[in-house]
Amino acid sequence: MIKKYIRFNEVNNPGKKTRIFEVINLSGDYILGFIHWYTAWRQYIFEPLENTVYSAGCLEDIIKELK
């Protein structure tokens, strides 16, 4: 599925069982945050970088990636 606002780039995570993804803005090609495994909740989460903002469409893309 083509994302409208962002793309996801898997980060090399040697020796680990879980995957990490950079969340990258398509218009500026800069990193917005990371999707990674959060052990306390036993699920993948999105961890945004400081001073980033998100439209509803961008958040929908992130939610779809988390599912």
C-alpha cells in the first residue's frame, strides 16, 4: 500500500528479535520518529521525535503500519 504522507524504513538491528522502523516524512525526507517494540506493553509503538507535528492522514498511515 502506498503511503500518502510518510514512508517506513527498516533500521538494521543486529542480534535483536524485534524490528525497528524509521518514520520518514515524504515531503521533506526527514525522520519523524521510530516504530519499535515496547517491552512494557508487549507491542510495537510509535515514538515521535521532539518538535514534530502530525496531520490526521499522517497518523492514519502510522496506525496502519502498527497493525
